[in-house]
Amino acid sequence: MTSFRERWALREDNGLSCGEALATVLRDEAIPQIVHLLDRSHLLQECRHPVLPVVRLVPLTRVEILLRVDDASNEEIESLLADVQLAGPHDDFITWTRQRLTARNSTADRAGGGVGVGDG
């Protein structure tokens, strides 16, 4: 186990080799993983993984809503909202989610030309 208080130091004679090793790890492992996790669907798959490699600070249902609120159907999001446990009286997660859905839907309506009843 390592501690967050652990300190690292480089000597003048090993700075280049340490830098090269760090660059290799970043190029070959860290950056590809970061790029992979930038895709919301990939990040959600990782969060759902039973042996979680990432630390989740909020319940999985909230993570799923956050990652899917812009592309899942209203019905799917409402179904997920049914399982959300509020953290307290000032927890406005459900309100925020519904506001986001409303904004998303109104933006989609404007982009689609706002076809209304009787328009053909």
C-alpha cells in the first residue's frame, strides 16, 4: 500500500530515465484509458463493472442518469429516477434531471423545426 503522503524525488542522474518511463506509461496506458473513458457509454460500462476500477462517489443510478440524460429516452430516465434516493431535503438531483430533460427536449423541438399539431 502506498500513502498519499509518499513523496518522490529525482536525482540529476536519473531524471531522463524516469521521464522516459513516465512518458511511456502515459502514452501506452494512461492516455488511451482516458480517451476511452471520455466516451459516456464506455465510462458507464466501467462504472457498471463488478470489479470497479474507478472510485464512484455517488450511487450507480445517479451515475447512469448523469451519463445518459442527454441521449436516453424520457421514459428510461424517469424509470431510473424512481430508484434515486435523495440525500436530504436540499438534494435537487431529481429536479435538475427533469430540468435537463425539458431543456434537451425544447432544444430538439427547435432544431426539428417545431412541428406542431396540424402541421404536415
